[in-house]
Amino acid sequence: VQLQAFGGGLVQAGGSLRLSCAVSGQIFSTDVMGWYRQAPGKQRELVAGITFGGIPNYADSVKGRFTISRDGAKNTVDLQMKSLKPEDTAVYFCNLRKGSVVYINYWGQGTEVTVSS
């Protein structure tokens, strides 16, 4: 399984960016796809996840601003980010969690998002 992330970049506060992640390999009904981020000096945190059936969940800090979606045919997961804030600045990683009892996590290479004030 390989994950490749696209998007990211520099944007002013209040702006928008879209991240996309392409996943190679088969996706099963128990798999969950998502986006995490890691700001300098901080731990990696979940931003948003989405189940095989399309049910999303979001960190409180991004609810109402970010939207996660997946395309089952293309094996992609996107993160649309709006109303970006400087505190959203981080390296964003796409994630695929496989399994239902024992989990295995696969990570993309990370893409940097910088929001200027």
C-alpha cells in the first residue's frame, strides 16, 4: 500500500486549499482514510477521517471549515480546507488505517500547509 499526497502550499488567512491523496492497493470496508497534521513542536493530530461508507468525523478545531471526501472508484481522499487560520499551519499527512481488531497504519509523505496572517 502506498499513499501519495498532493496540494498544500502557502495561503493567506481566510483562504482555501485542497489536499488530495491517492492510495494504491485495495480498500476494504473496515478501512478508514483520513488526514492528520503536525505543527512544529507539536504531536501529530487527527484532522478528519472518513469510513469506507463515507461517514466523516472531524477535529473540533476544523469543524465547519474543512470537508473530507473520498472517491471509491479512484481510491482518493480529499480534504477541502476553507477559512484557513494561521494555526492550521502544519505538515499534513494522509493516512489509511487497515483492519478491524488489529490496526495497521499507512502514511503518505506529508504536504506542507502554511497560512499567513
